[in-house]
Amino acid sequence: MAKQGESFTLIKSFKHDGHLHRVWLENWEIPQESLASAHRDGAFRVFVNCHTRIQESDGREWTSRIPGVSFFLPGKWFNVVALLEDEGIRYYCNVASPFYQSGEIITYIDYDLDVILNQKGDIYVLDEDEYSKHRKLYHYSLAVEEKVKLGLEEVLELARSRGEPFCDESVLAYFEMWKSMTGQGAKA
């Protein structure tokens, strides 16, 4: 629940044909002046959510159980969500178009491929079959396919090297900042 004067940013993902995929309804943005210098210098947009409502394309809503810190990097064909689980931080990466912001809404096109970096350091690529199906169904251009491939390669390299934003300390600091600035209780 937002305090007086606070506002939340909506994060909306779409599919290539323009239909809505999913909406995260309550995302608190870390102020630019509070970002780690590497994130500020890279013009990252960083959001925290905890027990946020999520709306699916069919209108069904549910509430996330796991706090998340989301990183959007300008011009990059991926975004990264750090999930604060009991076992530690698991990174869930969407291969997606660069984000676009209009007012309090962040949008991007989800290109199905996902990269997971788990707490043990294992890396997995998921949903290659879904990407292949949608590539044909939505008639991805060669330019889009090349951007998706480059986005996948780039996020895999960052995950392997633990380059930004794959930094547990920053994720935890942002989550603590969110709790402090919003008056939220202990980690959910």
C-alpha cells in the first residue's frame, strides 16, 4: 500500500503482435540519486515490488509471494528481476525489447526466452520452444531475431561474469531502502 505522496509505476509486458501479456501493478522506483553509481551511470531504472498484484492477459489477478528488484537497462534487449527467496537471490531474466516509459508506465515486448541464474550459480535458458513457436506465429523479422539472439548472448555473459546488475549486495540494499522509505515490515 502506498503512503501519501507515493506513486507506483506499472510494468506492462506485451507480445510481438501487441497483445498484453502481463502487468505488475505496484512497483516502487528507487530514486536515481539513491542508485549505486554503476546503475546511475548506466541510466538503469530500478524498481522494487513485494506482494504486488499481477494481472494476466486473460484478466486473472494474483499476488506475488516473492519480493523482487527489477532492473531495466536502456537500449538492452533484456531485463532482469532479482527474486529474494528464502534460499537466496535467484535472477530471472526476460529476453525482451528495450523498455519504453510513458509517464508512470514501463512497457516492453517479451520474446519468450528466459535466463535463470540460481542461488548455486547455475544458469538455464528456458522457453526455447515457446520462442520458436512465436517466432513463426508472429512472423519475427530477421532484425528482431538478431536482436533477440544478441540480447540472449549479452545477458548470459553478464550472468556468467556476475556483471551488473547481477550483484546480490545491490539487490539487498535496494530492498532494504524500499522497506525503510515505505515503512514496510520485515522481509516477506
